[in-house]
Amino acid sequence: MSLEEQARAELLAVRKTAAGLTVDTMAQSPVICGLLGDGDPLSAYNTLKHKVLSTDADMSMKAALASLGFTSDQQTHLGRLDEFGAEHSYEQRQVRRYSDKGVRQLAKLITTNWITEAVPCLDVACFQVAPERFLFVTQARSQYFVEMRPIRVVLYQGKNGPKELDLQAVERQEGIWNHVDMDPIRLQVTDEETSLVWVWRGELWPKFAVQWCMDVQGVKTVSEGCGNKMRLRLLIGTV
């Protein structure tokens, strides 16, 4: 299932419970809990509550919020639907259709606009080990339920065509996070421009960060990021 489908399935499961969405039922919703609270049910619940209360909700969203228990104290799903229907002069069947549509809208918002903690991150630490030699260390992390493809690194040097580097990656899981440590990249620059491009495709656009771990001598560096790609350019003798 896609990330949105997983979030929708969790919302539908919560909707069936007597209490609706609470901190306890949030703890049983690992995808939403991770996306909105980095695995902390209370943080995720408060974030979601703040988001929904500040949303300009249409009838579908209002029905979904009522059926999830945000705006109703009824202790059953059907009771919450009936209460909402009575307030707005709808039959239970109509309210359920509105609620189903609202749950889809809510799942989409949770997995796109409202994400606070789950953005995948790729960090590159850069070292100048000699005047024209560099070392790049790549580490990445993403939550386990976010589908991300293997990281690719492509080298461009002078007039040569692109060359994809054959790098091994070691993965480990810590809590809800998958961590990736890639082989270090050792690079000799020339008088012609050298570029490395990291490509990380997946369900969410990643955040890229470049850290130079020392002063760079004799080489101009430029980092550029867009979408799922980051380019690091090295131009020797231009500083």
C-alpha cells in the first residue's frame, strides 16, 4: 500500500473504535504516529488536533472529524454518525459517504501538507584530504513505512558522460527510522568542472544537507538541490 493508503486504513480502523481518535488509539496507528509525532502518540495526537482545528473544513471533512470523535462524545461509530446526521439533517447513509470522503481527504493531508517529522534526510560530509583530492561520506535516514528507493550517486567530470558510482550501502533500523551508511566517495578533481549528483526517489521528497568539515583551499564549491536530486559542483582554481 502507498503511504496515503496506509494512513487511510489506520483512520478507518480508529473510526470503528468506541473512543474514536485518542492518544491510545493513536499509539495503535504507527504510520500516522510516525508522520506527525516521530513515533510519540501524544505529540502526533496534538499535532493532528491542531491541524484539523485550524482547517477550513468542508462537509466531508466535518463528517470525518465527527466520526473519528473529534467533535462528538458518542461512544460508537454509528452513534457519532447519527449525531452528525441529526445536526445537519442527513440520513446515516449520507453521513457515512461524507465521512468516507473526508477520511480520504484527511489521509492525503496527513501524508503531504501536514508532515512534520517524517521527511527523509540525506547528509553529505565533505573533506579535502589533499589539494585536489576529496572524500565524501553519505548518510541517510527515512521512516520504515515511507517507501524510498536506493540512493544513486552519479559523477560528471569534464566532457565525460555521466558515470553512476558503484557504492555499497549498509542499512540498520533504530526505532521507526531506517538508517543508510554508504561507501565513502574518494574523488580526484581536475581543471575541468567536477560534479556529483545524489538521486533519492521515493514517496516523499528528501531534505539534503551538505557539511564541509574543514576550510576548502583552491576549489570553489557549489551545492544545488531540487526535488529528489542534489548536485555538488567542484571548480578548481576559481577562488
